[in-house]
Amino acid sequence: MKNIIVFEVSQEEDGGFVAECLTEDIFTQGDTWEDLKANINEAVKGFYFEQPSFPDVKLHLVKDEMLIVT
């Protein structure tokens, strides 16, 4: 069974994204969602460069939003 790692992703006020792996010491960011995914791919490859294969990556987007109930 292939290993899966999870990144917690949040959107910054400026619109960019930051991602932090919950189980490994991997952190990256990107200006757009596509940039972020490419940067995560590169960061995971760099972190596991000595391994025979790379884990699958799950992205967990955390949205911090205030809801006013009226």
C-alpha cells in the first residue's frame, strides 16, 4: 500500500496559498492554486529524493471564514 501524506493548505489575505505537511517537515507556498501544487510536488520530491518512490499527497484546504447569522 502506498504511503499518503497530508498537507494542510490555507489561503492568505493576499490570495496566495501556504501548505504545511502534517507528518513531515515540509512547507511551501504559491501565488495560485496551480503554483502551490507545483511547489508541493517539487518539495516532496526534494524531501524524499533518496527514496525509491514518492508518497501520494492529499491536500486539505482550511477555509477561515466568518459567518454572520441574521
